[in-house]
Amino acid sequence: MSVISQRIANELAVQISQVNAAIALLDDGATVPFISRYRKEATGGLDDTQLRQLAQRVGYLRELDERRQVILASIRDQQKLTPELEQAILSSDSKTELEDLYLPYKPKRRTKGQIAREAGIEPLADILLSDPSQDPEQSAVPYINAEAGFADAKSVLDGARYILMERFAENADLLKKVRDHLWQNAHLVSQVAKGKEQDGAKYRDYFEFHEALKTIPSHRALALFRGRNEGFLQLQLDADPGQEDSSRRSYCEQLIANQFEIKHQGRPADDWLQQTVQWCWRVKLLLHMETELMGRIREAAEADAILVFANNLKDLLMAAPAGPQVTMGLDPGVRTGVKIAIVDGTGKVLAHNTVFPFQPQNQTDKAIRTLATLCKQYKVTLISIGNGTYSRETDKLVGDMLKQHSEIKATRVIVNEAGASIYSASELAAKEFPDLDVSIRGAVSIARRLQDPLAELVKIEPKSIGVGQYQHDVSQSQLAQSLDATVEDCVNAVGVDVNTASVPLLARVSGLSKTLAQNIVLHRDSNGRFDSRSQLLKVARMGPKSYEQAAGFLRIMNGKHPLDASAVHPEAYPVVTRIAKQQQRELTEMIGDRSFLRALKAADYADDTFGEPTIRDILLELEKPGRDPRPEFKTANFKDGVDTIKDLKPGMTLEGVVSNVANFGAFVDIGVHQDGLVHISALADKFVSDPREVVKAGDVVTVKVLEVDVPRKRISLTMRLQDDLPAAKPTADKSKQQATKPQGKGNQRQSAPAPNANTAMGSALAEALQKAKKG
């Protein structure tokens, strides 16, 4: 363990004692949110990001160590484990290096080289390699063995060649040199598959494409692999970019020759050895390295894409809540009508209805009367409109209603409805609203996600929220693990009201399983609201460990103990009592007294159990118990009259909401049912290496339209409002026009931060590629 701890400590640039403490807590069943918040003294203040990385690395290194022991045992059983090999295996620090060392000893199916060895030909291979002055044809004659399948000198020499090829290809030191050279110098080449030019038109930027392996960004790599998987692209490794003569010797062949001191000096066996080197590279190593390095690119691209998804998801979950207001949710539809649901401040459904203002019924006046009546009857203050089909038309309908009924003081907001339909048809929604139609459940979700995005979105599988970069092209298990961790961190950062929270929300709390969450709700339904955190111990299957992990994140509003509404953990209540006693203040008087609390010194109250970091957290929490870390609720205004992509004109300045952030830029919902793209180069006047330095999902931004490509549904935007519009492109041959440039932010009618399901990501790749080439 000390070796693993030391390595992780070096990688995270922290002390080994911090790593050891974190590992011990994780092994004991503590969660990352609990350790990060309530065990700062033990870990030296490691945050949740560091702890997630630590947990992941511990798992990898433990698997590596287990594999190491298996390999050592296997080679030892073969009686081939030398002290030098053992030391190399013990010091290997990656699975790739470990498998390279094991390759010559790994049990495998019978190869041509093995067959030749069994026929006794290996001494010939050794002779020709060590003494090229020997004549291959003559040297091979004594090894002819017709019974073994080697009936003449040629077949014997072929057998000797296979033996050397396998030996070369299984040399760990050579593999490392070739791998490193290729990673630094090789290119990934893409060409259109024969006859797929028309069907694969969306990949035309990659029909004749090449880029250095080490510089291919994740979104481009995933696009290339998707194009290959769909049969439109052919990918291959170019080991010697810039070398036009394919007959020339590859540099990797020279690496093989140098490794085994093979030189062409005009000796009888030199031509034979040179051909052996060539065959080894082209038949053995090239394909192996191509597969491995493409896998490496894909693995890195997937990790990057998963990180992008997790970051976007975090931004959306932590979006500002509108708060506990009576809210009308509208799920727009044409033929099936606009579904209406009204919920109170706690999300309880008060009423529901359906109106048909659009074709074919065109009952506009009746729809306005129904909306107005419901708003007045239930004193609606927020109107949440899903951003699907006919959302702008529904938004206009609500606007007309508000103009005709000025006494209604409600704010209308367009929210992203991604995942609402999935939730409405789920088992959870059926249990929650057994008497409501599926379509009405969607309207309820749209209303609730404006009130509190986090509480509502946790009911939906994270992958369905649609803010990922090629989310269907990555490892689904790794994606799910990362997204689950993100949801867990967000829920625990905000805290949960135990008396109002749903089962899905409670299940994300540190230490609580789905079963425990259900038991909490059942206990609440049977016995009434919880008046104190200590009552949680009466919940079925709530043991001391679960209570310890969860209590600090569960809030009891207006309970018996004032600290139950805060993030102060019950185990630290005696500390607060001691502070109040020493300061001769009542606890209730002390809470919220900012000037008094800021005058206290944490060091004066630290002891062996609770150090200064915890005391500082407690004092900060007492200033404003249960503070919400999410930002203030803001909306964006869509521009009237700009409802579809055809309404956009270059030069327009609009307001919109960032719906998705990728490595190459940010997508912005400007209210035209197609997100625009702000390329990374158009996000700010300064150099930007990561778009999230400037924007995040849910941000309200102002952008200018640069270009609009209606047929390809591409909108290019910029956040640099002083940027000039691009020169008009020739229109003679539209099929050869370049992809539009990245896009920026757009003006939208009031639009709340919410997830986006639009998949403009793929269509923007060409734009990002063209921009990258120009940049």
C-alpha cells in the first residue's frame, strides 16, 4: 500500500499521510462528499475532485498490482523468471508496460514461430542473427525436416524468420521505443470509403484528412471513429508522414535493426535479415501498434468527452433555482395540444389541462382564456415553457395572454425539456402520478425543473439530459460512473430537505441507498415530518454508519434544534455549544450574527477531534445556515420575431443561454430550435484554452450572428461583438462551400438554465475543424 500511496501522493502533489488517510476512510465505507466536507483534518483538506481522482487511481493501481502478481506467478511456474525480469515487472508502472514484459511468456495459440521451434529450427535463427557472414541457404540444409513440415531450405528459412519476427515483436524495450516514436511522430489518416461519398457527406471534412496522433482533439477523434464505425471512413496509421515514396524504409524498421544490431554490410545473410526486419514491422508491429495507438487515442478522447459531459451536467444541476413559487408548466404540442400543469411551491400538482391553440383546431382565444383563468385562480407567478416543437409559438401565446390580462403578474421562462418525456414515461413518474396522463407528467416536470433544477433532474438518468460530447460513443459504464459521481457531489453540496425530498433525491445523499431513501419517505408518510435529525435513527435499516455519512447533508427546516437546518454535522454540535457558552451567547442569538462570528478565531476552539478547518467551516455555516451554493436566478430574453433559423440574419445581436460546452466551443440556445456555436476562438478577446474558463452550461450570454447555413442547420455566433462579419461566399457551387464558422451567444426570450437535448455537436465539427485550420 505504501508504494501505491506514494505514487498517488506524487501525482496529486500532496502528502502521503493525506493519501493514506483518504484510502483508509474510503475502504471503511466513507463517501467522497462526507470525507471532503467532514474529515478535512484527516485528509489535510483534500477536495472532492482530488478524492475522486484518488479513488480512481487506487482502483487502477490495485488492479495493476493484482495483475503483476498473476504475471509473476505465471512466469515463475514456467521457470523463466530471472532476477532482472522480476525487477522489471515489479517496477513497471502501467498496464501497457506490464503486458509488454509478459508478452514473450504469455500462453498463446501455436504460432508459425512456435512450430518452427518445435522442429528445432531456432538454432539456425540464432546463427544467422549473430553471424550474418553465414550463407542462409547452405546453413538451412541441416535443419530440413519433412515430417515437421519443413521439406526444403526455403521453408526452413521461413521458419527461422518467423522465430526472429516473434522475438523482435515481443521485446519490451523495442516496443517502448517504437510506441514512443509513433506517438510523437505518426499521423492518423482518414479517407472516404469507396462509394460512400454521397451517403457520408456529413463526414466530408474527413474524406482526405490527416493529423498528428498526439494533437488530435477528443471531439475530432470521436468523429473519426464514428465515421469509421458507420462505414463512411477508413482510418490507418501513417508511421512516416511526409514520406511520399512508400518503398522507402520506415524509421521503425531502423529502430528494430538498431535494437538487434542488424546492419547491412554486404554479407550473405544481410539481405535475409533486412527482409526479416521489414516483415516484422509490416506484418507484426505495424498492425499491433496501429490498433494499440488508436485505442489509446480513443481512450483519451472518451475520458475527455466524459469529463465534458460531467462538467456540463454539474453546471446544469447547480443552475439557479427559481424557488418555491406557484408555477405553470407548459409542454408545447401541435396536434396533441399544449399540456398544462400547475404546481405549488413544493411541487405538488394543483391542476392540469390541455389547450389547442394551433392547427388544426386553432382555438387561440379559448386557449388564452383557459391560461388566464388558471393563472388567476392559482395565483401563478412563474410560467415554464418547454423548448420543444412550437415552444416559440407557445411563448408568444403566453405573451399575448399576459398583455390582455395585465393583472396577471407572472414571468414566462423557456426551459430545456430534455429528459422530460423519459421521466414522464418512467416507473417513478407512474408511481408519483398514477392518475395523470403521460403528457401531463411531462408538463409537471417542466414546471418543477424551473423551481429547482437539481431536485427534478435527479429523477432522470443523467445520460438522457443530453449535454454530452459524443456520449453514445464512449464507454457507457465509465460514463455512468462519472455522471453518478457528479450528481452525488451536486446533491450533497446543496443539501436536501428531508421532509420534502423525493426518493431519487434522497438516494443521492451520502450514505443513503435507494432502499434507505424509500424507508425515509415511508417513515415520513406514516409518522409525519421529521422534527430532528436524531429521529432519522428510527428509520428502518438506518444504522450508525449510514447516519454518520448522511446526517450533515440532510436538513430539518423549522425543527427542534436550530442546527438541524444547517450543514453542521450532529457530531460537531458540542463544539457550537461550547463556543456559545464561552461567549455567553444563546445559540439562536449567535446564528446569523455575521460580525460576531467573523470576530471569532477558529484556533481558539480547535481540539484533538475538531481542528481549525472544521471550526472555520462551522463558523461560516453559522453566518447563514443552510445557504444555497447555487447562483441567483436569472433569465434571458429571446428576440421577438426571431423564431426559426430562417429569421436569423448575420449581424444580429441576440441573447441566449449556453446549452452545452464542448472542447471546441459553446453551444447557445437562441430560441430558434437549433443551437448556434461559438467557436473557442470567438469566446473572448483573449486566448482561451478551455471554453469553461469563459462560459458554462446555463449561462445567459449575448452573441452576434456571423453566418447562417439554413440547409445544413448551422448557426455561427461570436461573443466578441466587435467582430466583423465574414466575407460573402461564392454561391455557384454550394456543395463546395466551407463549413460555417463557430457560433456564439443568442438572444432569447426569458430562458432559464436547463439541459439541452439538441445534437448540434456533430454538425459543428466541420466548423470547428475549419476554424482550427485557420487558427
